[in-house]
Amino acid sequence: MVLVFFFLVVEKPYYKTERKEKLATFQGALKSTIFIGQCFGLNPVIGAGDIDPAKLRFKLFSARCIYSILSIIGQSIMCCISILNVIAWSDTSLPSLIPVVFNSSNCITTILFFRLAIKWPKLCQYIGRIEAVNPNIDGAFISKCNLSCVIVLTLALVEHILSDLSKIISVVDCHPNKNKYGAFIMSSFPWIFTFLEYNDFLGVCSQIINIQCTFNWNFSNLFVICVSIYLTSRFDQVNKKILAVKGKVVPTNFWRNVREEYNRTINMVRRVNDVIGGIIFISYTNNLFFICVQLFYTLSEGISAIPSCHPESHDQRPLKGYEQAVYFMYSFSFLVVRSLVVSLVASRVHSASKEPAYALYDIPPAMYCVEVRRFLDQIHSDSVALSGFNYFQIKRGLVLTIAGTIVTYELVLLQFGSTPDAK
């Protein structure tokens, strides 16, 4: 709340922007998403609250940029400490590597969003020029983006609360006479305090950076979802125009105009993909790694209650030691569902780009012309899809490919009899 107030006061307030009609534009659809991300140091552009992309700009010496740079520095320090912990103890076990992967991947995510902020004004202005030629009539995608923000971030908040509650209950049970907050921080980040002596200031900083990293992980998925919803809506608009003239005789100019709009949409997808490809890549690798880790823990250790630190007395814990299990099952379910939703929504960009072909094949022979043939050739020759640094394209088949990779990974680990504590 303090950060939100800081942005509202120091920078140009969002609630004081000139009231305008709610337009179905890219900038209008993502302005709420961008503002939420800026509260955690992501995409520090100025003017994101305005629907006019011409007012977007990147300014290095602004409050948003300084906050983002400080976030990158803090996350880099956490990443370095986690790496030093592995080197100092020569410990390459899975529990030691998880903080390294978590902190490094989310630090890279923040850096990629900082890089995105530099390119974001030009990207939005480019899309704005396309929208001026072919405005998006259906503004339902704005509501879809906002609803996605509410659902994803609410579920992520519940996950974080369950994580903290399970740790707090464990601290109260095992350390009734110690500094509760200190014991909570040290149990949450034990790898930090092998090098540094605990104090409350360091504990607060560690917790803030951890909250940022947790948010960044969820936000990168949310960002891909919102961008995919918009790009899909652009193809859907082309498809609706084609379906509207089904069985009607239309002039050749109509097919030329629709094909040109389709071509502009393809170029938009490629331009967007060039800018956000890194975010897509790190989002997918992060999801894949933690799905494999959590599934491995489930298969190797199972789900069981954590014994009380005071077995001789009556167990006062609310769920009798199953608090961590409840969090784990919720976290794993949320991770799998979120990853699946990202893949399905993003794959709709590719599916929607192929849909005009089905309608064009139903055109009566009398309406077939050179423009229709060129349209069909372009649909079949171009592979339009979001991708992660062009290493993979997000299509529906990618879900099965990832599932097969996870199963292979788990079978190999179980076959070799690996355990989480193995070095």
C-alpha cells in the first residue's frame, strides 16, 4: 500500500488522468496490468495509465526506474548469496539449488521487464497506428484482461499466505520462547544467515525481495496471458469479417482489405514477440522446473504430516502438522493450472491465425479470385505464434510436449533412486 501511495503522489496520478472514453485499444487493455506490475518494480514506463500511447515514455531518472533498479540490485544480492551458499558448502542437492533457481530466474525476469520498458513506448505507438487504421470493434478483451489480473493475483496471494501461515505455525510450535519474527525469517531463508548475522532490518529486506520475486513469477505468466488475449482478439476480428459475408457476393476490394488487415496483424504478433520473447522463455522454464521439483518431492516423499516439536504435550497446531501439506498441494495445483492456462491462451494466437482458411474454403466458385488465393497462400505459408526466443512456438501441441518431458524427467530420477538430499 505504501508503494502504491508513493506512485500516486510522486508521479502523475492515475486517478487524475483526463477522463476519456474507454477505447478498445492495446494500451487501454493493459494499463491496469502494467500499473500493478509497476508497484513491484516491473515495466517502469511513464504514462501507462493513459490510453493514448503517444504519452508513453521511458525516463531513466524517474521514480519508477529508480525503484526498478533498486529491486534488481536487491534481487541480484539474494541471487549471489544463494550461489555462494552452494559454493561454500559444496552442496548441489536439490534443496540448495532451489533458492538459486528461484532468485536468479526472477531477477532475470525483472531485468527483462526493465528491457521491455525501454521498447514499450515504441511498441505501443506502433500498435496504436495499426489500431487507427483497423480499430478493434469488440472491447471484450479489456474485461478479459482485468478479470485475468484479479483471478491470477488473488490465487497467488492465497498461495503466499498459505506458505507464510505454514511457516508461522511451525515457528510457534518449535520456538515458543524465541523472537517469533526472527525465527520466521531464519526458517524461511536459512541460506542467507549462514553468511550474515540476523537483524530485523535484514529480515524485512529479505522478506520484501522474496515477495517481489514471488509476484514477478506470477506476473510474467499473467502478462503473457493478457498480451495473448489481445492478439487473439485481432485475429478474431478478421475472422468475424469473413464469416459476416459467408454466402454473399462481395467485391475483390473486400478480400484485399481483409488480407491487408490480416497481414498487419501478423506483423504485430511478430513485433510483440520480438519484445516479449525473453519473458515468455523465462516464464516457461521457471514453470517447468518447479513443476518437476514439486512432482519429484510428491513421488519420492509422499504427503504426510510434520511431527510436532513437542510430542509429549497436546498438539496445538490447527491441522495437526498437515499445514505444509495443504500449502504444497494448493501450490502444486495452482502451478499446474496456471501453466496450462498460459499455454492454452497463448496457443490461441496460432489457432486464430489459421481460422480464416476454413471460411475461405467455403467460398462459392463464383466468388473465388486472386485475392482469395493469395490470402490462403499467406495463411498456410506463415507460421504465426508467440515463442520463447524462437526456441519453441506456443501451439496446442506444446502442452503434450511439456507433459512428456516432465514424465521422462521424473522416471529418470526415480529410476536412479535420487532423493532430495542426495549430493
